[in-house]
Amino acid sequence: MSAPTAIIAEDEPLLCAELGEILTGLWPELVITAEAHDGIAALRALHAHAPDILFLDIEMPGMTGLDVARQASGRCHVVFVTAYDKYAIPAFEHGAIDYVLKPFSASRLADTVARLKERLRCSPANLDGIVEALLAKVGRGPEYLRWVTASQGQNLSLITVEKVCYFKADNKYTIVMTADGEALIRRPIKELADLLDPKIFWQIHRATLVNVNAIAGVTRDFRGHLTVRLLRRSETLPVSEPYVHLFRQM
């Protein structure tokens, strides 16, 4: 019997590499034939490699994972990869092979590998019903970013947004400030503003998004300019004029 093959479709390259590394350790016989970082590349890899298994991120640029899943239906076994429980739970209940949540857990992936080895004895499932159920779930409202993958020196860390005091633009990068330190991410502030819950993260300057739960108060100088004081950091953050209205209720 030939070795099983897989494609990993995950839009964050570092997480894609991490998933591949964990899978290689858990299942040395598995051959990862391709990696894709957007939906269109994932679809091309699916056609080119005809894998036994597709690890498929639900949210990807270009073409969503759900669009790719439609094409993969009945052709290969699919494991949905997601950061959001609301996607994963209905997929599992409707008979998908499995799902894995980000950030990845080796123990959880070990369970997935065990189930996949059993499923490989059978034909791939038809995913039409699962995709429709997921689309219906997605339509109930926006999902906001729950964590970021950040660099701290040579180390990579996953930081939940609840721990972030504020984000600050820094050229091509964005600084993530927590109570304990700082890290860098590659997403620009403009993109982050669309991905974060606007009720929790307020844009107070074109270069700054602040977590409202991290605000201790605001002060006004003799010129009338507002600055934000933070609960667990000593620096203050200037509020530019277009965003002053956010603090009228405070």
C-alpha cells in the first residue's frame, strides 16, 4: 500500500509549517505533497496532486476554504482547520472527518490522525451538507480575530487579543503591546481595524488601536488634546481629533 498523501492549506505560513511539523512527528508515513496559503493555490494543489487528505483552513484569501471544500467533496478526506469553535462544532456534528482548532495542540492532532487512519479505509465523504451548514453558521454575524501570531526576537508566540493593551503601527509592521512586553506582527493597522471587534478595540489615532478594557482613563491637556491612560502600562496614548467622540461617554 502506498504512503498516504496530504495537502495543507493555511494562510499563515508559520502556522502552516507548524502544522506540518506536528503531523510529521505524529504520522511519519504521511507525505505532505504541497502547501497552499490562499484558496486559489489550494484548489490548484488539489487538482495537481489529488491528495488523500486535505487540511483546509476555512478562512483564506482569494477563495474561502468552504469554496475549496465544495471542490474536494468526495475526492479526498477533509480536515477543517479553524480558529473559531462556531465553525468547527457544526462541521463535526454533520459528519466531517474532523476539525482542528488553532493554535494547534499535538494531543488533539494525535486524535485526528488516529481517526484519519481509520477513514482512509473508506471513500471520502460528500461534503455538500457540511458546507451548507457552515455557510448558514457564518451568515449569523461577523467573526472577529481572537489571537495573533507575533514575533518576539527569534521566537514566535500566539497572543490572544484579550491580552493586548494596544496595537501601534510601525512602518510595515504593527507593534503588539501587552502588559508584559511587546511583539511584532506583519498585519497593518488598517487590516487589523477590520478584523478586530470594534466594541473592544477602538481606533484612537490612525496608527493606534486600543483595547477599551485596558483603559484606566483619559486626560485633557491645556490645549484640549486627549490622552489615554492605561491600566497596566505607564505610557499614555494620544487621541487624534477624529476619534475624540469615542470618549464623550466616559
